[in-house]
Amino acid sequence: MINLRHKKRLGGYIGLFALTCGMLLCYSCKKEEKGGEIKPPPASIPESELQLSRIAGDLLSLQEQIRQNPQDLELRLQLLTLAVNQEQKSVRAVGIGKIPSESQNLTVASQGAERAAFIDGCRWIAYLLAWNKDHRTPDFGHIRGEVPPAKTLYKHTAPDQVVVMVEANLE
């Protein structure tokens, strides 16, 4: 026989278990956004180093895909969606600078690679500013104009390269 006191406690556990399962079921049934769109982070929340690292990785991945498929207009639109923040009126891009392995002075080589990465990121921003006006032109590899002023948001130095995420004002 079950003691009445234990039965009440058992019923409470079952109710708690049922409530937890129901909450998990509701959470798992949430509808995903159509098309798996890539959205820039909200403007009001300060970004951590980890968030900036992830954004830099996403930007770099799309930029590399564009390098491999320069005529793919859909990739340009995806990159614009991630890189342009209309609320903050800013645009972001990532640049890479290679560190020569045979360098005599690793500090100087690293600083040079960082400058190269910054310029590469600014070059991508120039493309993004142009593509934000008309995503069909210019073709990748055929841009002319000034490199926009930018600031470094994130930097990662590896033994063979420096990756820099830069941000500029949206013109």
C-alpha cells in the first residue's frame, strides 16, 4: 500500500515532469524563420570578443565564396545582409594578411600582415558600399575608387596570418 503522504509527493513530481515536458515540446515546436536568413546583430547590444569572432568567421566564409564564384549575385546579397547594419549606418568586412614564414623579425612581419589585413578589409568594404547601391556592379576584381576610412573591431593573429574585421560608415 502507498502512504497517502508519498502519493501527494509523487503526484507533485509527475505534475512537474509533465510541465517540464510541455515546455520543452513548445520550445522545440517553435517555427524557424523562413529561408534561414542571416541577420546582423542588434545595434543596442555590445558585442563580445566571441560574438565578433563568429561574425568575422561568417563574413570571411561568404567573402571566400565570392572569391571562388565572383559572378554569383546571391552570394553578394547574403554578404550584404550580414555586413550592412542599417540601424547603425555601418558596414563590416574581414581582411587577411599573411605572415611570411621566413621572416627575420616576427614582430615586424606580424605588424605588416596586420596592415595588409586592414587594407584587404577596407577593399571589401569598398565593394560592399558599391554593391549596397547596386548588387550587380562592379564585378568582383574590378573596383575603382578610394578606400573608405575604417576602424578595427576585431583582430586574430595566428602563426601564419592575421585576420582583421573592420567597420566603416555606410555612405
